[in-house]
Amino acid sequence: MPRYKCVIAYDGTGFAGYQVQPEKRTVQSELEAALGKMHKGASVKVTASGRTDAAVHAKGQVIHFDSPYGFPPANWLKALNALLPEDITVLGIEEAAPDFHARFDTVGKEYRYIVLRSKHRDPFLRNYACHYPHSLNIEAMRKAASYLTGKPYDFSSFCASNTSVVDKVRTIYKIEIKEDEEKLVFTFSGDGFLYNMVRILTGTLLEIGNGKRQPEDIRSILKQKDRRAAGKTAPGHGLYLWEVCYPEDGKNISHDN
């Protein structure tokens, strides 16, 4: 059967996460329900580049599925978007190689985390940015970030303790911290990320920014390989899966964004 690769975006506010869960609304369950309607009730399994937690958003999640229907990509796009709820959109679809795998073929991902620094919370951004009205030393945060990038590190301290992943070595190519009016935008690009890794990194960098920790503490936190050594996990609603890259894309996420 033909295999199709899709790039999708979703507002994570109304979901219990990406992955199917019993009696809960998830992104995967909505995708499979829409595909089921197109396939006259037959089950169609969707595979994603990775799962996202409750309230986490995606600008460029990638999925694949197999179908006996050989519709042109434009027809797939129109039909799926007509059947999906308003908080999920298929941005692009193409026929992929038969052995393409949305999860196992990834060569890089980019996440962004948005912090709102205004004195008062913004009710219109309450689901899309983490409100953090405290003073921050941006340069201290950037210095701390430099200790996390450029080569492989064991990120056990920056991973949720309940993960089943054994190999916790990852390479972060780049961490950018940009000021955009009242927003602070963190960009994390790397070869892969562990469960809750970006949110724990963000929470730790915020603690460095407000003086609870020093930039050099990052070295000690990495060496301890203990989740208790790092900072708090930042809330899910400020996080966005921004982009997923594959070898056939012809780009390196560490340089092209």
C-alpha cells in the first residue's frame, strides 16, 4: 500500500496529548477517526515523529499512514482538513517511500518555548505562553545554554524520571534565547530530545535567569545524572514542536531554520 507523509499543526489546549489514551481526546485519536471515515470504517494507524504531552502545541509535527487509496496529495489534504476538528490542520501531504518512518527516520527536531514577561497575565495568551513576570538576567541564561550545546551529553538530569529510555545521550546543536517585546522565545535544535527534556531545560534556565542558580551550575547538573539536580518542569502550554527533519529534506536543522 502507498505510504503518506503529512506535516500537521495543532493547538494542544483541548487535548490530553498526542498519543491515544482510553476515554480521552488526543490528536492521534482525532486523526485516526478522520481517516477511518475516509476508509469506510476501517482502522488506519497513524505514526508520529514523537508524542507531545497535554497542552503542548505543534507547528510542524510529522506523521505517516498507509492507505490502499491512491488519491493525489491535494485530494488527501482537502478531505482530511474537511473531516478534522478546527484545532488540527494538515499543512502538507506527499507520498513517501514505502519504508519511510516518521519516528525512526528523524535526523533533528526543533522546539520553541514561549515565555510571557508582562507584569500582568494576558488572558488571550494563557494557553500559548508561560506567564513569568519575574526579572531575568538574559545573558546569564545564554551563558548557561552554552554549556549544553555543541557535543553529546548525557541529559539524564533533564529527563522525566519515569521514562523507559535507557540511552539518554543527545546533542543539542543550538539554544537561542530571543527577546520579542514582552515575550521571551527559547529555540532548541538537536538530534533528538528526551521526555520533558525541553520543559526541564527551560525551567532550569529560568531559575538561572532569576538568580536561584548560577550559569556554571549546568556543568554540575549534567554530571549528577539525576533529575532532582535540575530545575522545575516548565508548563506544557508554552511549548511548541516547531519542526522535524529527515534526510530526504536536504537540510540540517542545526543550520537551516
